[in-house]
Amino acid sequence: MLNLMECTPIAQFAIGLDHKIVFVNRACELLTGINAEEIIGTDDQWRLFYDHKRPVLADLIIEQDFKRFQKLYEGKSPAKSKVVPFAWEATDYFENMGGKARHIYFLAAPVFDQENVMIGSVTTLQDITEQKLRETSMRQRSHMLHQENIKLKSSIQERYRFNNIIGKSEKMQDIYDLILKAADSPANNANVIIYGESGTGKELVARAIHDMSARHDKPFIPVNCGAIPDNLLESAFFGHEKGAFTGAHEKHKGFLEQADKGTLFLDEVGELELNMQVKLLRAIEGNGFTPVGSASLKHANFRIIAATNRNLLDEVNKGNVREDFYYRIHVIPINVPPLRERKEDIPLIVYHFLKNLNPNNGNYTLSGKVMDALYNYHWPGNVRELQNVINRYMTLNTLEFREEPHKKINTENNINQNEQPTIYSSFEETINYYEKKVLLDALNKYRWNKQVTAEKLSMNRRTLFRKLKKHEII
């Protein structure tokens, strides 16, 4: 049997009942780096499990377990007891492995003589380091994917909310996908240009890209390019030294240096003058920049996300934007739709504003008549105007729009109490009162959808509109 063990390529050693090693094959010598002559006849079998770098406590645990294993079968016939091999894994630091950890799988089984009496045990050693490394790599990959999944789910929130962006419409779903792609661009260096009307939330999109990217823990520096005086542009972007000009009482870091390793958000980038575009282009291309009043060249690693309500290509044709500057920032374009093109998002946005204005109230709904008015308005000021309208409504209980400043909508769900008939009212007045009340109740119930209201009241739309006009509801 021992000769057979010598021929196998699997590392093995045998131990007698006295716990002394009686055999070590060549494969075991190659694996452990321990010569058979050094260990055969000794009870120092634990050198094959752990070397001197392992804690003594671990040695004792293995030894105790192995002795229990031997005691289990000692003097017993395998025909009368089920033989269960004793297996365990350990991390060993064999000297012939250059001090590197190796994962070893041990499997010990009892050996019986012809009378079925246990006379010792044979233990096999298998190097499973590569398998363990693959398992570790797979676990790390699985953990990374799990974290990315959690991050995505927590950010999108059932695709109704992405970071601080609200919307479930198909157009906003497309925007969310573009944000994810832009955030995951190679090395997070691809510049992004966000197009959209004023008030559509271009900065929210920029912040979402930054927050979802690998630069999320670095600065996000927003710059309103149209709000900086021309004579201060260079100082604002590149910084200045103390005494560089009148009023420069101390050294100042510019936007580029502040955004190092992070994101520089250029809002209204179309407002930058041509001379500034040239200087900024040089810094974007990695050639560095020089603070005002300094002779030293500085470099910063930043990603540009720009935003504008203009058509930059038209501005290039007009000569207001340099062509090389345009192609440098126009890498990943994102077009944010105006609110009038995604009106199905209005209830979600309104709910968000109402909840923020009065978080403890719990009533975050508006009457059907008010919602109908919000749907029918075309929102030239987009989400920013909607927020302003909701704020004013919650304060004054009056719905007013920017382009219709004198039009006020009665937000009460019932008719004026002064119209309520008395016992002295005529039959016609009483009928008119209750007809108007039924119409208003139905309109509020069906959110001022006149087609549905007419169907529920079993009348055609023409009749409904005639009655609404009669009672001065519209």
C-alpha cells in the first residue's frame, strides 16, 4: 500500500496509532518542502499542517480534532460503524513557496488491518490556492455588482426619482440612462454638455452625473459663467497671487484648482467670451494654467460638465463660440426636455414640492380643479416656475401663472355658501343650485377631466360644456 502511495501524484502521509509519521510520499515532499527523512518516525506531523509562523492555538485545535478522529475508529470494525473522513482547509506558509500563503485542503481517513481494526490513518494534501483565488475574485466581483445594484436602486427609487431629479416619463427615463452612461465613461473624463431651457434642472442632471461617478467624493464646483464680470474671469478661473492687482489682498485658488480630481460645472457656458475660451481650452487639454500674478504653471485633473439654453452649434456659426472649444466640451450631449413635454411628471413633482413645504401635514394632494389648471398651463419657466406657483398657492391659496398674472382660480371644492337656497327660493333657483353642485362634485372627483365627467353623468360633452357655461364654471 505504501508503494502505491509513493506512485500517486497526490501529496499523502501516513500516521500510526502512536501519532508518529510512518510514511511521506514524494508529492508531499514537493508540496511542503519538508524531506521525509526529517519527519518520519517523529510525532511532528503538525509541521505538515502549519509551520512556525502559524499561531500555537491553531496547532492545538487541529491536533485535538485529529485525536478525536482517531479515537472514533480505534478498535472498531468499519463494517459496524460508518467511516466518515475528517476534512479541513488551512492556509499554510511553506518555506519552499517563498513565504506566500497556500490554501491546502486536508482529507484524513482511517486505515484498518485485515481484522478490521484501525492501525493508523492516511492524510492527503491538495493545493487549492488557484481555486481559492478564483472564489475570492468572484466574491469581490459579486460584492461590487451588489453594491452597484444597491446604489442604482437607491438612486433611481423605482425610476421615479433619480438623485434629486423627479420624473417617470419616458423622456426622463432616457435622461436617467444617459446620466448612468456619462457617469460610467472611461476614467470619468469624458466632458458632458447639457442642453435645456431655463428652469429644466440642468444643474440637477450635472450633480447626478458627478454623484454617480468615481469622482463622487471629490469637489463639485458650480460656476455661473454669465455672472462673472469680464475683468475678473481669469482670476476667478485660474486664481491669483497676493498683490496681483488692486484688491488682491491674499492668495486665491481659482475654480480649476478647486475642482482638482472633481467636476467643474460650467453653467451658461455660452456666455464665456472668446478670449476666455482659448485660455480655458489650453487648461482642458492638459497644458496647465497660470494664476494671475504668478510665473509658475499649474495643472489640475477635472472633468467638465457644461450647461446652456443656447444652441452651441449655432453660436459657433455666428462666431460667438470657438469651434475647437465646442468640440472639446461637446462629447456627451444630454437634452433635458421642458416640462410641457413631460406633463405626466407634474403630479410627482407637485407631490415632492408639497411634501418639502409642509412635511408634517401628511396631505400632499391638490383638488382636481387645481391639477387640471396645472396640466393645461404650458410652463414657459419649467420646473422652477412650477415650484414658484406651488409655493405661492400654499401661502396665498391662490393659483396664478406668470403669463396670466391677473387670472385667479377658485380653489374651493364646493360652491359659495351664499348661493345655497333657502326655503324662500324659487323652484328654478333650487334646481340650479343642486345642478351646479353635482357638476362641481363630479369635476373634482374626476380631476376635471371633462370627457370622463360627461360619461359618468350620462351626457355628451356639448351638453356638459353648455351647463358649465350656464353656471359660470368655465
